[in-house]
Amino acid sequence: MSSIVVKLGSSIVATDEGAVREEVLAQICDQLAELHRMGRQPIVVTSGAIARGMGALGIPPTSRPRAVDELQAASAVGQGKLYQVYDALLQARGVPSAQVLLTFFDMSARTHYLNARQTLRKLLEWRVVPVINENDTTTTDEISFGNNDFLAAQVAILLGAERLVLLTDAGGVFTADPRLDPSAELVARVDEFEALSNLAIGHQPSPLGSGGMRSKIVAAEMATAAGIPTVIASGLEPDTILAAAAGETTGTFFPARSGRYSSFKLWLKYAKPARGRVLVDAGAARALRDGGTSLLPVGVVEVSGTFDAGDAIEVAHDGAIVGKGIANYSADELRRVRGMKSADVREVLPLASEEAVHRDYFVLA
């Protein structure tokens, strides 16, 4: 599959007043249609439902709702109206589309994750362009992606996309926020994410958005760990998507990283929420980091939270997260056997697994 995930931020989709930028979306849909004609498989992840709803309701950007129920109501007003624009623009270019609403639960529950993949693959097989957004009308603070940059990265990983393109109103990643510092320079390529740590990359989103440049960089880190090259570029410039799809220089390019994880471990690392945490001793932490071993109860020092076998838990040592894994014990069971050797564990819990977390179900932080 030659699929390309294109994410549009709220600043690309809507004006500060919440009106749809139809001219911008038209030129973007021109590019999506061109990719479609070339036999490529574009997937759209769009923000802007809340912004569109606010515009339709006459709510100014300075009064953006904060409460979850208000955001959900604004999204309910704007979601359908926003998709209608995409559908009309793509249909006028001979490209069928489908609205797909996903929640964090769809990605964090493994069976839902696989079902979402099957549905999206079938749409692509039918030559339909999915237009994806988070289902803001039913999500909560506890089960939300937080913004669509992370959703776009998860969709790219889900489908094993060829490329992820994150469109914003900036030209890419700069050495400082160009809205505040006119001397800021574009960073054309990022090979090591640590190199960005000293840059003044802000969290500040557009007035109607929920993300910011830092969330896009985290999304790029997620996607490149899965072997998916990522581009952060301006959605206001013509032919940005086509240039990124062709591998031409545009915006900021993040090449795929080596040592990529399996799709399961990427799902575990980025999509499945941790329900608890265990503290381990120095020997266990070293074995997990350097030896690729399983975590045994003998290495567990402390258990916090309430979780069941099959839930994800964080593994920590000396104040730092070592990784995340799928627990073979409930929190209560693990408290009973923490610090015990395997022979002693079998006496307390005869049917329990030898490993608290098996190495095949553990991923380093």
C-alpha cells in the first residue's frame, strides 16, 4: 500500500473566526486528487470541527470553550459541516470520500485497533479517501488523543503508511517561534530528536487549535520510530503535499529511524494507556534496558495503582520510566509476590505466570 497520511491543523482548515478556508482546502483537495489519480492512497486527518462549530454558533476565538461538554457540543455542531466541505471538494474532483470518527479507545483496545485497520484498508482498497477526525462528541479528558497530531501518527502507524505529512500555518520547524522571533531559521532536516531540545519550540497553538509545534514533533517521533518518514510543512503553500509525497525538499523532514519497533510494540508504547506502575530494583532495570529480559516478581520493589492482568503498566526505577509492558498479574497479586523468587511465587500463586511482564510484551521508554 502506497498510503500517505495528511494531517491538517485547525489553522489550515479554519480562520480565527471559525470560517472554513475553502480556497486553502480546495488546493489541498487538488493535490489529494492528483495523488489519487497517480494510484497513491491519501488519508486525511483533519482538525477544525470545534472551530467550525464555534464559527457556526458565532462564538469568538477569544471565548474558545474549555469545559469538555462545551467542546463536545461545539464539535457536534461543526463535525458534519466540516466533512461536507471535504466531501463536496473531493467529489467535484472525481474522488469518493468517507467520514471516519475515531476515539482513543479505538486505538488503545487491541481488537478495536485491528478493526479500525481493517475498515481503513477496505476503504483504500475501494479507492475511497478516508477523512478522519477524533470523535470529540463522545471523548473525555481521560480517553482523548489530546490533539490530532497524535491521532495522525497513530493512523500512519496503524496502516504502515509510506509517509506522514503534518500541515500547519508555519513553514516547518524553526530555531525559535517565527511569530515571536523574526530571526528564527527553518530546520530543514532532523536526524536526531535530541538536537531539538535546545530550540525554543513552543507549545502555543493557533487560537482555535489544541496542539502546537511541539506536539507535531512528538508525532514525528512516534511515526519515524515505526519507519515512517515525516514532514512538517506549510499547508498554505501550493503543492506542499505533492512535494512531500515525491520526496522533494519542503518544510522540515524527519527520516525514518533504524531499530524500528513492531506494530504491536508501537501500539503498546504510544496507544495503550498505563493503568498502574511498578518500581523495580537496579538489577531488574539494568536487565530490562540492556539484556532484553522479562521482568520477574523478584525484581519488583513497589506496586502502585489498580490494574488487572492484561493491562499496561509503567516500569520505573530511581524516578525514571524504564518502559511499559503488559502485566501478567493484577496489582493485588503482584503486591503479594513482589520481591519473591520464582519458586516462592509458585507456592503463593500456583497458576501464575513466571514473569510479571514478559519481554515480548514490554517496550522501553
